[in-house]
Amino acid sequence: MTKKTVLVTGGAGFIGKHTVKALLNNNFNVVVADKKDVKEGEKGITCKYYSVDVTAEDFETIFKENKVDYIIHLAALPSVADSIKMPLVDCRDNYQATVNVCTIAKKYGVKKIVFSSTAAVYANPQYLPVDEKMYMVLVRIVSEKPELLLSFLT
Ligand SMILES: NC(=O)c1ccc[n+]([C@@H]2O[C@H](COP(=O)([O-])OP(=O)(O)OC[C@H]3O[C@@H](n4cnc5c(N)ncnc54)[C@H](O)[C@@H]3O)[C@@H](O)[C@H]2O)c1
């Protein structure tokens, strides 16, 4: 059977490195896209590595050069503190990056994307353990204080 190819965005990061290792151990072809400038073979990178920003135009090169079956999207700025300090950078690397990954996935017929979100969407949870029924902060802001969201956007 031909091996399936998984594109791991943010594959040079903390979760990404473990994900890549697990995929390789389970017989997948792995392609990494990460804006960190490390080369294939360096720092434990043992698969095809593209040093690219997923919001940039040349991100698409990966799809021209590889038949990507699945995407695990981990490229992000995970720090909540940084998102408060640098909201526009955060918006680009988290929101715009995800939109771009989904847009290109659609263009190249990639049907499955795994997206790693963050527990921060729940802020201070109303109960534990957190489950899928719990209200997310953004939903709460939009429904209860739309003027707050509008003030960010205008
Ligand atoms: N670490 C955790 O405990 C944890 C828990 C829950 C969810 N998550 C989520 O998992 C994801 C990955 O977290 P992590 O801890 O591995 O973070 P990390 O910072 O270690 O790794 C993120 C990687 O993404 C890359 N990256 C960022 N923006 C990019 C862009 N625009 N283009 C290309 N590469 C880009 C960075 O260079 C980095 O290598 C995040 O979305 C985070 O919110 C992490």
C-alpha cells in the first residue's frame, strides 16, 4: 500500500517534533512546514523540511511538489501573554495562518486537517474537566459584548 503523506505545519515546535516522530514511526511520509530556519537533518529533523511561513505565497510550493493527503496544523504562536503584547503578529500567525492553510487545503483537495487549538479559548472554565460543550471565550464575547469585538476590528 502506498504511504500517505502528512504535512505538519509548525513541525519544528514542541508538539510538532513529537508528532513528526510518531508519524514516521507509524509509516507515514512526513513533510514539515515551519518558519524556523533549520535544515533537513539538523536538530533531529529527519523528513522533508520547508523553511517557510504558512502565511506566505511560497507555502503553496509544498503542494505543487508533494501530494499531501492530510495536514496537522500546529504552526502558531501559543503564548497568551505574547498575544496580548503583539495582537497583530498573533492575528497573522494564528488566525491568518489557519485561514491560509484551509484555503490551500481546499484548492489541492486535502480533505482532512487536524487543528490543535488551545485551552485558553475557555479562559477560566466554569467546570472541570473541560469538554466540548463548554462555552468558548470568543463565543461569549460575540454573544454578550459584541461592542468589545467591534472595538478590536475598527
Ligand atoms: N504546548 C502545549 O502544551 C499545547 C497545549 C494545547 C494546545 N497547543 C497548541 O498546539 C500548537 C503548537 O504548540 P507548541 O507548544 O508546539 O508551540 P511551539 O511554539 O513550540 O511551536 C510552534 C511552531 O510553529 C512555528 N510557526 C509559528 N508561526 C508560523 C508561521 N506563520 N509559519 C510557519 N511556522 C510557524 C514556530 O516556528 C514553531 O516552531 C499551538 O496552536 C498551541 O496553541 C499547545
